[in-house]
Amino acid sequence: MNNNYTSPLVIAEIGCNHKGEMDIAKELLKVAAYSGVEVAKFQKRNNKELLTEDQYNAPHPNPINSYGDTYGAHREFLEFDINQHKELKEYAESLGLVYSTSVWDTTSAKEIVSLNPDLIKVPSACNNHFEMLKVLRDEYYGDVHISFGMTTKKEEEEIVAFFEETNQGKRLVVYSCTSGYPVPFEDICMLEILRMNEKFKNRVKAIGFSGHHLGIAVDVAAYTLGAIWIERHFTLDRTWKGTDHSASLEPTGLRKLVRDLKATHKALRFQKSDILEIEKLQRDKLKYRIQ
């Protein structure tokens, strides 16, 4: 029997952990490249399109994490424009990384499509934004990665079917995800990966796992359950101000995650023979012999 496990692919989700500073964003890219991940990912929002006027002008729900007097000002402070994203894409590619971005609204989707990245991510919060999904389906030709956090099974089916309407299902990677920051282990519900594989494996390109938990053991288990893509938030310092830092991996954690996933991939195979070459000397030396 053959080893049927595809090599794991890791996305370092930088998101807004750059604190609105290009120098920090580029440092995060450098560290991600050194860690051995395949993809580094940011976020793109058009905040006045995404938020209602009341939401835009309201105070941040957790003021200690806010970078502005209102939630809208906070989000604008953390936002890079399309030219900055173009610069980040070029810099990521110079480091051997695939650049990607999560898009939260139609305008942002069109802007990022103009950069023609290999993949674009749809966060759980926006996976029912079909106007935006239509842009990604009809005006973009790369892979579309979609998280299924806070999503019903009926909604999952509607999303995949929407891409299948134009025979685009095989451009999808769908992610098992629980939308919490951080997520306690009992709420990760990792066996959903098995359910999603059974339901969608012949309809989409791959299954992924997007984790907001602590540590890295769960990600290795997610891979063995069938999630090829592993996405984790990534920061330089988990104590920095901001919502996502506490549920993010620091550089050492990201390196260990990549190391452990690669080791697991090497280990997931059957024996080529009853007695492996490495065992022969020990068998001759140690194996009990019937007299």
C-alpha cells in the first residue's frame, strides 16, 4: 500500500498583526519565510463598505486593543492600501513565499484580484457574502480558500454549490474552523474534518484547518485527519496590543509547527518490508530465538 498523504501546506496568517506598520509586516514575512511556511497571508477591508455608520463610529468593544477613538478609526489605522499590498506581494515573492490576503468585501476582493495572487482567502465572517464570492468565482482564476467557522451545514452546501454552478468547485479549499479567539480544545471539534472530507473531497480541491487554539499539537492531528492546508495566526509578540495576538504563534512556535508537520508527513507510511533495514542489526542482536 502507498502513502496517500499529500505534503502539508502551512499558511502563516499575519492578518493585522503588523499593527499598521509596513516595517513590521515585512519583518513578519522574513520570519515566516525562515520558518518554512508556504504562504503568508494578510487581510484587506474597505471599512466604510463593510461596516454600518453606527458600527464605524462606535467605540472599540475592547478599548485596550484599539488603535483609534472609534472602531472605524481603529480598522483604518490597521489597513494597508492596494499599493502597499502590491509591495508586500513583491517582497513576499522575493523571499520565496506565496502572498495571499483574506478579503472581507466586494471592493477589497476586486482590488486583490487585480494583483492576481495564487490564492485568496474568504474568512468565516464573509463566506455568505455572495456578491463578493461572485467576484472571486467569475473574475479570478486562482484558488479560493474559504473558512467554515460559524457556518451551518446548509450554508456550507450553498457555498460549494455556488462555485459548482460554473464548474469552479475544484478551485475551492474549504476549512474546518471554530470562530473564537482563542478556542478551547473541546470546541475545536476536529472530527468535523472527517465529515467535510467525506462530503466534499470529490467536489473541492482540498480540505484545510484554520486554528485559533493554543499550542501546535492539534494542527498535527488535523493533518493526520485529512486537512492538507494548516492555517495559523502568526505574530512577533503575543503580548502586543490587538485582538489576534494572544491566539497567534510566535516565531519559535511557527518553526516548530512546520517541523512537526513535515516529520509527521515522513512518518505516515506503511512498512516496505516485514523487517526494515534499520531493524536488521537489532533483530540479529536482540530478537529472542527459540532454542
